[in-house]
Amino acid sequence: MSQPEPETYSFDFHKETAEITVKSSDELSIKIGEFAGPLDLLLYLIRQEQANIFDIPIARITDEYLRFIRLMKSLDIAVAADFLVMASTLIEIKSKMLLPRDPNVDALGEEMDDPRQELVDRLLEYEKYKSAAQMLYEKTTVEQAVFVRGKIESDESNAEIDASVFDLLTVFQKIVARHADEVKLEIHREEISLADMIKDLKRRIFESEELSLLTFFEEMHSKRELVTAFIAVLEIVRTEAVKLIQKKTFGDVILRRI
Amino acid sequence: MSEATASQPARGTSDLVAVVEALIFVADEPITAKLMAEVLDEDRQAIEAAVDQLKLEYENRESGLQIREIAGGWQIATRTEFHEEVRKFLKTRPSAKLSLASLETLAVIAYKQPVTVPEILEIRGVQSASAIKTLLDKRLIVAKGRKETVGRPMQYGTSKDFLIQFGLKDLSELPSIEDFEDLAGGLS
């Protein structure tokens, strides 16, 4: 069964060199992407060698396997740890096969402790799932040729459709109730228009010759009023005979009639 | 309140076939015979007979549609022959296929469920974390609780979406894993 294995073998994980020519590496790089794992690669190599899975020429396959890993490294493909685990398994099996056989065991039955047995079992098990994956692939391909109707808008997918006019009215009343306070506030906010503000500002300047902007702005109650007041000041400076005086940097600004 | 009066116990066979067709048509997902029996207040056997009858009618008149049993329920779908025309109208392309690694992982999960990540690694001989993530994202597999063993690893199984997307009635419709053995053995 096991042929005499050649002794020419060495592998150093740290001494990887790109020994494969560009042409062949291009050709092989495409293949590498297709392997779903070390068992897949191993099956491919066995098929490539046209070997019998039950009698794997372990030395040849190990060499081929390691050549692939070197190639992957030389192509800068990160070699997954799982591929290295398989490499060590192969080397272990190979070294076991090189050991002389126990003549007593040989007499009983040679298949008894074939070091390859466990690997063969795993390969066969894996191959089943690989075929199952192929079957799933075919099924999903068929399934993509079948179409079902699009979703219909139902009460479940569109709850609003279920509401009557009275439901809408109830909801509307609730919303009105909830916003009652805010509505009142908005009426209150109408306090002063820009025109009124300008009028007021003018009146005060003509009464008192000058006006501190700081005190003027402090009289304002809200942000909105403050903005109106500010615009009023700008407007009055533009249109009326007034000027702005600031005595020192960051100090109060005085609005004075000329 | 009107359940009893609304149902019509004296529905004829052809009426039943027609109303079953209507229900299968409007259902967003494959609809079970049990659910139809409840809605129509009929025997499940009567529903099943009606579905079979309906299926036959579609086949006999070579309809562009077919009645399919998917994920334990019934569904109306187009026939595969017209996929090109339908796709042209819908302006869709076949959606992205799963990678080889994802398909393998899915195969292991489908046949071995509930199965843990280390058990998948054992069979595939390679880490399957990203494949499992893809399958979870696509809702083809779901977590099925933890295994009461060291580390309490998460177990995975296939989902209803898996059955729908792969056009399966139920898991028993998958060919037995042992059927693939011949293929594996013939590798020499």
C-alpha cells in the first residue's frame, strides 16, 4: 500500500521566499481564493494528483500543500492559522509513516493503525458537507428564479387605514388640549412690534437727550424683545439724527441725539 | 360575536378552493393549512384537499403561477420558466450569492443543528466566524440557546427564512447527509 517515501523534504516557516514565477503565481492566485479551508485545499490537491482518498500519497500531498502555503505567503495572502494546523498534521502523519512498521501488527492486519485514517475520516466527512453546500447553492439558484407578489398594504402594515373620522376628531381634540397652554403663550408673545419699539425708542431719546443701551436692553423681557430692540437701535441710528458713543472698550454704549 | 354567523359551514368544494386561493394570494408569507382552517372555520383536511385541488388546477392549465409548499405553508409564486421576463419587468438582478465558506457553514448548521462554533470548526477545519456573521445578518440562521458544556458556547440553527430562501417545505426535505457519501467516496 504505502510506497517508499522520498526523504527530500524540508520546510521552514521563517524562510519563505517567492520562488514561484510570476506566470504560475498569477495562475494559482485565482485558485487560492476559491478554497474554503485547509480541508478544501487538501481535497483539491488529492484530486489534482489523481490520488485515491483512501490511500493518500502523503509525502507528495504534503509537499504540494506546503508549496501552496508558501505561495500564499509570497502573494501576501495572510495564511490563516487553520492552514498551518493542517500543515503540521500532514507533517506528523508523514513522519509516522516513515517509521518502520511493527512486524507483529503487520501480521494481524495492516490497516490497524494507518496514521492517515483520522485525516481520511475528516476529509470524507468534510466532503459530504461540501456537497451539501453545492446542493444549497443549486437550490438558492432555482429559488432566485421564482417570484412572489409584493407586499400588500394591510391594516397591520399600515395602521392608519383603520381610523374613522371620529378617531381623527378625538386625536385632534387631544392634540388641541395638549397645546392649549402654548397657544396662550403665543398670544402673549405679540407684545411689541418693531414699529412700536422704534417709536418708543425715539420718544425716549427725544425726552432725555441720551440713553444707555445697557439699561434699554435690560428692560426687555424675552429674547424676541431683545432682538426687536436691537434692530430698533440699528434702524434709529440709520434713519434719525442720533449717534452711538462708547467711552471705553467693552463699556456701555450711549445713544445720543445730535 | 359574529364568528358563528359569518362562517358558512355549507361551503362547496369549488367555493373552498376559491377562497383558499384568495387567502394564499393575500398572505405575505407562506400561509399554513392550520391558519386557513381557523380563518375559514373548516377542517384542516378539507383545506389540504382544497390546496391540492388548487395546485392541480394551476398545473393543468399551465399557469404562469404555481402553488408551492414552503416553510410549512403555501405560497403563490411565478413559475421558474418566466424568470427572465419577470426580472426584466422588475428590473432586478439575481441577488448576491453566498460565498463558498458561507454556504459550507450553512450546510453544516442545517444538518447538524443545533451546532456550536467549535463543532463547525471541527468539520470544516477552518474558523467560520465571518461566515456565521454573514448568515446571521441575512437571517438564515438564528441563535438557539447555549450548550451546557465547558464555556457554554452558543448554538446555531437555521431559521424560517432559510426554508423560504432555499424553497424548502421543512428541514426533512433536505436530502440526507449520508446521500452525499457516494459523491465523497468517488473522489479517487
